[in-house]
Amino acid sequence: MEKKEVKKWQDEEALKRYRMIAPLPDPDLDEGKRQQMRGETAEKNGISKRALYRYEKGYRQEGVEGLRPAGRSVRQIIKVLELEGGAQPGVLKPYTMQSGTVSRKSTS
């Protein structure tokens, strides 16, 4: 994947993540409602609440830049595979690509 494509993908991911967390920092929300919204957002987007916390923290610390995926990440590898035809979009999940997970499954 070329640098330009990687940057475009990272920018798109940052925008997607921002849209997910945008309502969460509202100071008028009580913590119970915020927790409920996190749960609903996580379920709707197929991610964990922990990921949402990471996105919120990244945004608080670095703004939109903190929402961009790292240059070399599991998600980037998956995106490259999808774009180059090595995998169907949506089939590979980050947790199946984590260190050790795939090798344990393949030895069964």
C-alpha cells in the first residue's frame, strides 16, 4: 500500500472514530448515560468499550491526530490484505490476527 493510501485510510479511520466518540465528552451527560452510550456505540460499531476509552483518551491528549491508527498496526495489515485481494472485506478481525492467536488455532 502506498503512503498516500495509508494516510487516506488513517484519516478515514480517525474521522470514523471521531464520529463514534463525539457525543461522549458532553459535560451535560451524567456518567450513567455516558456508560450506556458507550455500550450502545460499541455494540453498534462492533468494537469493545475499551477501544472507545482508548479513542476518547487519544482525542483528549492529541485531538484528531490521536484518533489516527498507528502506522503499523493489525488493522492496517488487514486493510492492506483487503485492498490487495488477499482477504474479503470484513472477514479478518484484529483479535484473530493478534500475536499467538492464529498459531494456536492453526495447530489444533
